[in-house]
Amino acid sequence: MHRALLRQSRLRRPKFLTGLMKIGSISGVCGVPAACAVASRTYAPWHGGNKKGFSSSATRYADPNATSPVSSPPRVTDKIIIIPWQQSPASHYDHFWLRDHCRCPECYHQVTRQRLVNTFSIPETIKPSRVNAKPEGLEVIWEDDSHKSLYDWTWLHHHSYNPSLPQQEVTNLPATITWDAATIFEYPPAVQYKDVMDSDAGLVKWIENIEIFGFSFVEGVPVDLLKTEELARRISFIRETHYSKNMWDFTADLAHADTAYTDLALKAHTDTTYFTDPAGLQLFHLLEFEGKGGESLLVDGFHVAKQLKEKDPESYEALSTIPISAHSAGDPHVFVRPEPALFNILRHDPFTKELSQIRYNNDDRSTLSHLDQSHVHKFYKALRAWNSLLTAPENEYWVPLKPGKVVIFDNWRVLHGRAAFTGHRRLAGCYLGADDWRSRVRALRMGEDVKGLVV
């Protein structure tokens, strides 16, 4: 089953990269996903690599002995330089933009990757005195001070803004695969605790599971709070919240004024919708259980969103554009609300337009006093359609947790819930910040040259 699913994440090399690959490539970059209708991110797959188990980046972006990717010499006008690519539409770069983005050691720190150039000292009417198409990149000699800039061809293509050209993320992660309960039930993604703790290859597999499927189990975990914390810290440091400074470790005792601290059933939701920056990953480990019920629920929110978009595009649009708010206000000394206060349940990348985050907990939703009259009916209609798909049995993956089996999931994609239970149930867990865990992924996946390409 997993092999069949993973075949969906194999990628082809996009046409625009064909010419660029002639002048040097980023190792492992080979295209856009063949199948992934609703993906938060697009990644190239890993096809082997260095000692950490990741593909290594090229030592430079361009091979100076290779064929030029341009079809003819660059053209210069009063305001722009035009690069006629062999495999893509021509790119237009403003003179000021190019001078402001010079990557020479005088203008850009080669270690810290921070800008050194004084943007405000560049003349507004700056022009090149000479432009040369070299094998390794575009050379520009500037008119005002004879400063020389060299722009790597791959870097220029990657950052083309007029027009914006199709680009490939170079973190070498597999493409996202969405799933329903039947798809994931037989072979849920899992790794062994020993593998994750003993090697970076095991950590890689764990991270890949989360990226591909939105969650992963870890089996063979010692039934111990400290060991569980050490496992979480393999990815990044733990996010401190008003629930706990490190791991939470609780029973149904209402230690915090939140229904998670009861024995009640919890419907599918994402956590910390009321934070300005909701938690990125969430981890659970059931340390003790003597009773009945309490099964955990996982729902692939991206899969449900895809269904909603296909079946009811008007409702999908409503949840993407009509804002709501949320709060955490049960504890005496806590009143958390996001800033800005309003957000959309379905959030999209403003550049790619792809769905990037689901932020939904109907129990924590605040009063809808900000809605226009025209939006009230649309919102409730859309919410009902969303809930209908979210609670459809074919989308609900129920699994009983047990001591020694950890689950971790992307809180921006996978919704979770819980069946009601009786008896004693002790659960440990934590949050990891979205920025923190993404940083960990990029740091493992990218070589230094790839960092230089994307920033």
C-alpha cells in the first residue's frame, strides 16, 4: 500500500529546468508532483544522498564550462535587462532591483546570508554600462561606480518576477499525499523509536512521513515522560504555552478549563486556533489507561478540503474568505486571542494559491459579531457542508492509542479528536512551533548552496 501511495509523489523534471540543468543543477531537483490535488507545499523527492540520508546540493549553481541557458544575448533598455531563456519566457529585471540584489561579498555576507548593500545609496536612475552573458551567469558593470555584479543563471531564473516562472522547491521532500480512512487504515505510516533516536536516517523517515501523510506513529517508545520529551526534541525544541512549560502530562481532572481535560468526546479540530501563530506539530503519548473508549481520531483536512472544493466550491470559497475569531478564556489568568483577531478557516498561500493551513475548532470559535448580513447565511451553509464531510465515516480514521505508541501530526493539516472514555487515562504531549520544525526540515534537507539559491 505504501509503495503504491509513494509512487504518487514521484516527480518529473519541469521543462524550464532542462536548460538550467545544462549549466549545473541542484542535486535531486527533478520536477513537479505528478499527483497531489491539494498540497500545502511542493517538493522534489529524495533519490539518495549524503551521510545524513539527504541528497546533497551542488557545490555551485552553475558549471562555467556548460552551455548557456539563454537563447541570445541579454537586451538592455533604459530601465530593465531582458534575459531570453531557452526553455522559458524571457525575464525582465529592473536595473535597481538587480543592483539591490547583488550577491558579491561586498554587498552580501557570504556566511550570514544577510544584505550588506545600502539600498538607499543606490541612485534611483542607476544603469549598467556593460552587460555580459558569461557561462557562469549574467555580469553587469554599473555606470555610477563601475561596481561589478555577477548573477548566477539558476538564481536569476529562480527569482524571476516579471514574469513569475514556474519554480521548484529544492528542499527535496516528497510530495504531499492526501488520504481517507480506507487508504490509510491498512498501512499507517510508522517508524521505530530506536531508529529515530539512533540515526539521522530514522529521523529522516519520521519527518518524511509527517510531510507526506501529515502524521506518523512512533512505535517502541519507552513509557516514560522524559523519554517522550527526548523524542519530541529530535525535531525541535518544545513550544511553551499556558498549558505547560514543557510536556503536558494530564488526566481528566480539569486542571485547565478546557474540554481536553475531561472525559468527553472531542470532535475533529485543530489546536490553538486562538494563537496568533497556531502550533505546527502536536505529539501524544498515552502513558496509562484503565478503562474503555478514548480512541483517537485523525482526519486529513487537506483531503476534506479537496472534496469540499469539488462538491461545493461556493462553500469552499466562503471558508476561505469569510473570517472568524477564536479564544481561550477558561482559566482565571488566561485570555488568549489572536492578533489580528480574524482569520479564515482555510488559508491559502498568497503566491501559489495552494491551501497551506486549516485552522478550525468550532468549540473555540468566538462570537460572530463582525459578519456582514450577507455573509451570515453563506458562512453557516459553508460550515455545515464542511462539517458534513469532516464527520463522514469514510474520512474518519479511528485508532486506539496505547502506551509505547506515540502519534505526531501536522496541526496545520490533520484534524484530531477523541471518543469519550471511562476510567483512568493519563496522556502526555507537547506542541512544536511551525517555524521551528520547518527550520529543522530545511536545515536537514538543504545544503549551503541551496540556501543561497532560495534566499
